[in-house]
Amino acid sequence: MRRVLFAVLAILFSPLVLLLPPANAAVVQKPPVPTVRQETVPVTVVAPVPVVENANERQIQSLAANAGVSVVTLRAEWQHVAECEVAGNWSMTGSAYSGIGFLNSTWYQYGGTRYAQLAGQATETEQIIIGMEITGGWVPDQNGCSPSGW
């Protein structure tokens, strides 16, 4: 009886055995799915640099940096010159001198006419630029003001 039962089972399962791979067959594995690595990128925070509108402002920033002071300090030092030379009247014009006490001949000699015919017709920034050219990058000491211009 056992033999008959075994024979029936063998007949029933023999088609299934044909579907199975042979015992010595190599097992093929699928390659692993690569994982996506998310790296963190360091972020550098940079302080905003003020946008300079024109060439004169860029130049006065450069002059201040070369003098080792801020633009505000440079302007204040030249304001002191203006107070001393022409009572703070940046727009003063005269036959001999104008602006912050420039002799008109000095204004011409250092190219101030690229801004205005007379120093007093130029902006404060333009007068400071020419003043820094005349002095070689320093602000005159005003302990001994020169009422006759420089």
C-alpha cells in the first residue's frame, strides 16, 4: 500500500519538480539598489556689502581704506578742513580760492576741472577726492589753518 501511495504522489508531483532549478545551479542575486547619500554642504554666511552707486563713491571708499579710516571718518576730517578754511562753506567760490580753500590754480593743476570749473561748484565728495590727490592721501592738519588757501 505504501508503494502505491508513493507512486501516486510521484506522478502528481513530477511536473512540479521539472519547474525547480537543478540542485547544483547557481543562485543569481539581484544587485543591491544603491542608496542615495545626501551630503550636507557647508554654507558660508557673508555680510552684505553696500552697493556703491557711482565711481566717485567707490573712489572715496578706496581713499578711506588706504588712509585706514572709514568713509564717515574721512568725511568728518575734511569737514574740519572746511570749517577751518572757509567756515564750512563747501560751495564757496572766489577769484583766488574756492571750495574747501583750494587755490583755483591748485584745483586746475590736479584736474579738478573734470568735476567743475571751480572747487566750490563740485560736490563735497569730488573736493575730497582732489584734496586727497593733492596731499598724497592724508587730511591736512588744521591746527594752523591757511586763510589764503592751499
